[in-house]
Amino acid sequence: MVNTAAQILETVGPVYDAIPWFFPILEIASMMIFTVEYVLRIWSCTAEPRFSHPVFGRLRFAATPLLLIDLLALAPFYLPFLGLEDLRTLRALRLLAWAARLGRYFEGIRTLGKVLKSKALELTTVVLVLAVMLILASAMMYYAEHTAQPEAFASIPESMWWSIITLTTVGYGDVSPVTPMGKLMAGVIAVMGIGMFALPAGILGSGFLAEIQKRDQAARFCPHCGLLIEDD
């Protein structure tokens, strides 16, 4: 959390100008600590039976999601030493990696991960439907508006910008239809976008409810003998 906060504050000009020496020192120190932790975890993973093989067990452990997140967090620090310069954009990935690491310590984030895993098929279906809607909306608006606005709707890929901000109900207003047919289709697409983007919320809501009910049900049984715990 300290490392993430420092990386954010480093981008604030007055803060960085006041203590420019602090940020590289903190980064080096924290990266050393995280590197040692990463190496020790891989070294000691053979204590677990499924990773007991001295070579392949460690490789399997290094390929687990949490270890890949750790590697992603460390990579932006070490890649410049391999001659790969100007990789500052990769530091944004470190923020994502640190946030994912925090999920190990918060029950709510772990619950969200379980919900996403259990509802992966439904969410994937919604994403595919939204992708189809995006393509259809972009194609329809291109053919309806291209003649009137050749710059704004120059091609179907460029029309996708309008489709995205309309389907997500953001509506920046930088691109808008001017023809009667375009306005009609824009209204229909906007209403459909509201309905489609409400689906993931409903799926996640039902997933959270099922997960909480499952956890409450498990709490009614003794973790040692498995017998039902009577309320009285």
C-alpha cells in the first residue's frame, strides 16, 4: 500500500519537487523486499505436496495466478536493466498488480473473485452480446451518417467510438447523428445499451447473494467434525 501510494504521489509535481530523493529510494528498497519474498516463496513451495518436485513443482507454482501477478509487479523495475528503456507505461501495471495482491488480505475482494469465477460463463455471454451490438450499431450509424458527416463517421471502426460512448450511456456529445434515420437508430441503440449494461450488475448481484448464502450455510457446520451446529 505504501508503494502504491508513493507511485501515485510521485506524479504530483509539488510533492515530487519537495522530496525527489525519497521516491527512488523507496522504490529500490520495496523492490528488493518484494524480490526476496518472491524468491523465497518459490523456493519453499515444495513443502506443499502438489508442488513437491524440485523443478517442475516450482515451475507450476510460478505459473499460478498470484505468482504471475507478483512477477508482473516486479517486471517494470527489472526490465530497464535488460536494456529495455522507456518502459514507464509498464509501471501502471504495477498498480494493478499491487491491487490484486491486496485481494489476498481482504475477504470482500476474495468474495468478488469467487463470484467472477462462478459467473464467468454468464458474464462472457453478456460481453459477446455487447460486442455484437457494438458492431451492429457501428455499421448502422456508418451507413446512416457517413454521407452527412464523412469526418465523424469515416468508417465502421471509427464509428465504434460513437457506439461505445452511446451504449455505455456516457454520451460525450463530440459525435452525434444529424440525419432523421441516424437519430432514430441512436435512440434505439441508447435504450438497448441501458438494458444490456444492467445485465452484468444483476448477474454479479445474484452471484454475491449465492456466495453469501453458501458461506452462511457452511458456518452452520462444525469445521472439525462436519456436524450441524444447533442454534440452541
